[in-house]
Amino acid sequence: MAARELKLTPIKNGTVIDHITNGLALEVLRIIGAHTLDKDSTVSVALHVRSNKLGWKDIVKVENMELSPRKVNAIALLAPTATISIIRDFKVREKRSVDLPERIVGVIRCPNPNCITNQPEPIESEFDVTQRRPVVLTCVYCDREVDEFLPHLA
């Protein structure tokens, strides 16, 4: 039996996020703000796709969007194996793996309700990456450690 090929609509310009941790594509859509896209932009989501590298993965393709560094950092927290490809004129012009920086700013909220970043002060959350596998962040203001990011995404 021949292997079937996965077919997603090609996009002229935009971003492909591949090698997303299986089951997290919908969270990635939330991070990138897919609901704010122009109604003429194609969005393709593939869930539970076989992958030689990961076993199973998700894929998100978004037309007419390039990601800000802040959004890339949020994706890196959830899906550290993800790759991001920039598409222009139907061709991959740039491809890179997500890379978790030493400090994460404004991406997640501190889970400590008493942290100054959760008070009515104009202070953005900041976390140091204190461990990479698995990822653990430490708030620079209150020293609270965070190892589960989904409930705290800003």
C-alpha cells in the first residue's frame, strides 16, 4: 500500500510553523492571534501528523502573517521542537528552529498573585530561563518558578 501524502493549501506569503508538539496547534493559533487575520487569509491546521523526527506533530500555516519575536518566544515555550518557515512568492525564504532566549518578557503572567507584575503597576512580566529541558522559568521580581505555561500565557 502506497503512503498517502499530506496536502495543505499552498500559501503565497506567510508563515509555516512545523514540528509543533502533538496536540498544541490550537494553542499556537491562539498565541499568533489567528482570529485577527484578514478574512481572505488562508489558515491551515494539521493535527496528529506522522513525523520521523517526533513520532507525531502538528502543523500550522498562516497566510499574510509573519511572527513577532514575542510570539516566537511563546511558541518556543510550548513547542521547543517547532520550526518556523517564512514563505514569500510560494517559496521558503527562511527557515529556523525556535530558540528560547535567556529571558522571556511579556509572554506569560506570573502565577504569584502578589507579584508586582499582577498589581495595577505598568510592569511587564519577566522570567529568566533557569532550566531548558524541561523548561523552567523564574520570575525576576518574585522568584516564583513556572514549569507549566499554558494557563499563564499573556
